[in-house]
Amino acid sequence: MRPLEGIKILDLTRLLPGPYGTMLLGDLGAEVIKIEEPEQGDYARWNPPQINGIGSRHLLLNRNKKSITLNLKKPEGRSIFLKMVEKGADVLIEQFRPGVMDRLGLGHKDLEKINARLIYCSLTGFGQDGPYKNLAGHDLNYIGIGGILGMTGQKGGSPVIPGIQIADLVGGGLYSVIGILTALVTRQKTGRGQFIDVSMLDGVVSLIPDSAALFFAEGESPKPGERRLGGGLPQYQVYRTKDGKYLAVGALEEKFWVNLCRGIGRPEWADKIPREGEPRCQEIKEEMSRIFLTKTQKEWLDLLMKEDTCVTAVQSIAETFDDPHVLHRKMLVETVHPRAGRVRQIGVPIKFSDTPGEIRTPAPEIGEHTEEIMKGMGYKEEEIMLLRNEGVIR
């Protein structure tokens, strides 16, 4: 038994935010049906980089899903979609701008008439209302408006673009999953579905509680490289080593700071942990920079990781997927795709004792399950062929 076995999700999302969320739901056992436009489908299918002609993002993000193609601009396509909703769909997640689904006659108010138990999740950049609701945007825009970009970087420098898409993955993907799971629990009590409005900007703003608390208390916006957890402390910092690699030092608590001072040969610093805003912070930071340049990353790790100092390596992606702990936790797995061959995947991040998540099926070819799904709804072979000839399905 899988955690979400028996839950059917209609997935109208593409690229990164929605597909990441539905991937997690699929990993946990939900039946995810990816509904794609017949001509080219999800852009992730053909965007580089590719493995044997298939977009590698598609291979990773769309595992454990089925694919059906539908042209929702045609009445016949909408009719098939409505039938899918009516015949036991639990969740619909879509990623269009506000109003698009309503104009197609497929908005929440339309669909709840035929399936009152349907949970309808709309994932957008700015939400269903407000001055920005119709603006286009990408991850950088959302973290820019939401405050994250403005406080990320070195002191006195320009904002630095984070290495991952925070708004897409967390504000969009993860928050959609939280909303959907919460609505499923609520439906057990009420018997009814509901509409979920997920805004990636809202999600970003919710991710800054520590910085917001400082602002609410002091009335000042955190600047890059100055605040406690933003680079202002020598004991919470990134340092370069002799071999050009880096260490992440997170010795915030006194016990870790004491151990670190002993480990780097500066026991005289241990009696007073540096505090935010103190002039000595910069002096200690500069001295620690010089000290860490005297040994290689491995030499420092061999010395400090066993001493309870909160010092670890800053790793490349290649090093991450060769890390013994990452491998032990099964966060790198290998699957087989019929066309792409052996494909490496990120493992399932949530571990269950009784109902573990798993990668059951590879990412589907576009429209791979169209015939299977339509026959399951009662369509006959000749009807499917006619719809294919008319460009309603692929």
C-alpha cells in the first residue's frame, strides 16, 4: 500500500513548478495523469540538456505519471476532459494565468458542478487577484519582489542569483503539495473539494520569517552580507581553502564556536562568541579567511568534522551525488527508460516506515497513455481514431 494510492490527479502543468509537485505526489502513490497539448506537449520534453533526444528535466520531473494528449481549444477535447473530471478525479492542478481555464469553460465553478469532490489547485506567479495577477514572471521576478534576492550576496555587492529556483520549487511546487494534501484531509471531513489559490510570490514571502522578524522589530531591511544568517558573522560563513575549494562554517552556538576556535588554533577567541554588528566580526572574519587558506578542504574536514564544529564541504553537484551520506540515504537512484536507457534520478526525499514512496514508472512518451485512458472511459477504437484524425488527441 502506497501513501496516496487511489488518489487520481489531473495534471495540466508544465516545465518546473507544477511538475515538481506532482512528481512528489506520484512518488507517494497517486495516479498522476499528465494532460498535454498534442503538438509539442510539455516544453521540458525537448528543452536541453537531452539524453538520447529526450529532455533530461522531463525524465526526472515526470516519472510515475501517465500522459494523455488533449486539445482543450476544441469542443471535443473539452468534452473528454470533462469526462475525466466526472469519472472520479480527486485533484486538478493547473498552471495557466488567471481566467484562462474560466474562458475555456473549465474553471472551478464549472467543474464543481459535475464533481463536487474535486480539489482544484491553481498555481500561478502572483495569485488569482491583486494588482500583479496578470503579469508574466519567472523565479527571479518572484524572489526579487519577495525580498529574497535583495538580501542575498556579499556585503557591499550586487544581489546574487541563487543556484536553484526557490519560488518555483518551494513557493510553487511544495506549497501546491501542502495545499492539495490539506484539502484531501479536509474532504474526508466535509465530503467536498475546494479551490486552492497558490501564488509563488506568496510562497516566497512566507519563506522570510527570520528576516521579517528583524524588520518588524528594528524597522530596517536586511542587506546582503550584513545580517546574522546572511554573512554578517564570521562563524556563519563560507571560506576558501588552499586548493581553491570552499567550506561552509555554521558554528552559531557557543559549544560549536569553542570547538572551532580550538580546531583552527585560535583558542583565545573561544571565551566570547562574535555578535552581530560588533566591529570584531570583520576582523575575525578576515583572520579566519587567512587561516582556512593554509590547508586544503579535505585537510580541514578531516580535522574539524570529527570535532562537532558544524563545518562541512561546499560541494559541486557531482560531489553531492558521490557523497557517502547522500548515497546511503538513497537520494541517487537509477531507473531504465525505454528510449533514454539507464537514467539517474533524485531519490524520494520523504521516508515512510510502512508505506514508502517509490519510482514505479519512467517518464512517459507524449500521449503514451491516451488510448488506455480513453478506453477506460468507454471510448471505442473507431472514436479514438476519429479524434486523432481531427487533431483532438495525438
